[in-house]
Amino acid sequence: MFEAEIEMEKKSSSFGPVLFIALLVACIGAGVFYVIHETKQSMTEPLASQIITTILKGKGPATMHFRTGYIVQNVEEKPFDPHYKLLEKAGLIKTAKKDIGLVVTLTPAGEQVLSGIQGISRTKRAEGGEAIVVPLATRKLVAITKVDSPTPSRATVAYTWKWEPNKLGQVFDASSSLVSAFGIWDRQTLIKDYGVDFYHADPKPESFTFSRGPKGWSIAEE
């Protein structure tokens, strides 16, 4: 009987280290899983590229607006502003003064250009003609230049983007020969009010800081 008690004591004393080792292995395994899981969820260049592309798309395109038919100067439309002159120089419309306003007609070339641009809004006017809003260029991601992720739930993404102009956007490029032919005041008006921009400029650098919550990554609040 004494020998049986000694044997049981040996078994119980050896069980303790085995249990400790098992628990240690389990803890290490859980830690490794956490690290791998967090690494997978951290901001990476491919993920940053997807997020920034979505942000740029969400900003929408650069646009310009004009009307056809008989147009009288008012708060909404200024027929004698330089965008009508620019469209006419490009051969897209014809204009004729009438009384205190301007008659604007799309040319066949103008119709062809508009038909090749996606996202145009054309609304019939009660007075005749149309109110037209035309996209000129969209923002395109060029490169993710840096991803700084000090923690798995926070990251700063630096990137560059550029404009991608369509056919009308080429006309409304600030460095085009048509725009350059205008005086300084008209050029400033075109840039300020009518969508003219340097659509062929070098890529522009920008950055966003993101935080990761239960629903994923979002722009961090300052």
C-alpha cells in the first residue's frame, strides 16, 4: 500500500510540468494567431491603393456647365462669360447675339464630342434648348508612395494622383493653346468658375491618416 501511494505521488508530480507546458504552448499559439491576424488586418499597399482609389472616385469629376438655346444674363447663367467663347473657338458651339442675350447652338462636332463622354447631364429647358453639365476629368491614383502604420489600427498613407481628362477636358486644359489665347482676367474666370485646370500637370502628392474600427478603415478624425 505504501508503494502504491509513492507511485501515485510520482504520477501527480510529473503531471504538473506537463500541464504547465501545455498551457504555455496554448498561450504561445494564441499570441502567434493574434499577431498573424493583426498583420493581415494592418494597412498594406494593395489595401491602401483600393481605399485611396475609392476616395478619389468619390470626389467626382471636374465639370463645366453651359446652355443651348436663347440665354439671357442672370444669376444662373452668364452667356457673355469666356466659357462660351472657348466652346466656340473649339468648334463645339455657334453663338449669335439676339436682343440682350445670346443664341447658342451645338455644332455636329459638339454633338459628337458630347456623345463620347460618360456622365453627361442634359436637361430640357422650358425656354428651349438644354442645360448641360459635362465631366472634364477624373482623378486617377498614380502611386502609393508610403504607408506608415505605427499600430495595426492606425496608418498614414501618402500617395500621388493626377487628372485624367476626356476630350472636352483637353480643350479646358489651362495650358492649351485655346485657353492661353485668352487675357488674364478671362483665364482666371475660366479657372474659377468653368472647370479649366492644369489637367496635364505633374502628379500631386497628398496623404490621409486612417484609423481602423469595427467596420474597417476610415479617415481618422483630427
